[in-house]
Amino acid sequence: MKNIEMQVNGDVLTVTVDLSQRHGKSGSGKNEIVASTEGNQSIPGRDVIKIGVNVYTKAE
């Protein structure tokens, strides 16, 4: 994962992303990646629950 932290408290999932970070351009080159799970990932401690997140901005 790039720039994504997950924390589970009881039944609440908290996802943290630092919006100031950049991790290069997307495959198409149209967007700049801020954060990504890089596909679907298991939630910590809940292997049957998955998450897939992409956070991006328009490339300059």
C-alpha cells in the first residue's frame, strides 16, 4: 500500500491518508497518485472484509 493506514476500533474502520504526499503518475499519466491500496486488501483482523482505495489528483 502507498500512503494508507488502517485502524480498526471495535466495528469502526478508520483510514488515514496524508494528502500532501505524491507517488508518481497513474498508468494513463492523466493523474498523480496520492494514495492507493494497490488493489483489494484485507482489513486488519478481518480477513474476510476487503478494501480497495485510490486517492488521486489531476496531473500537472
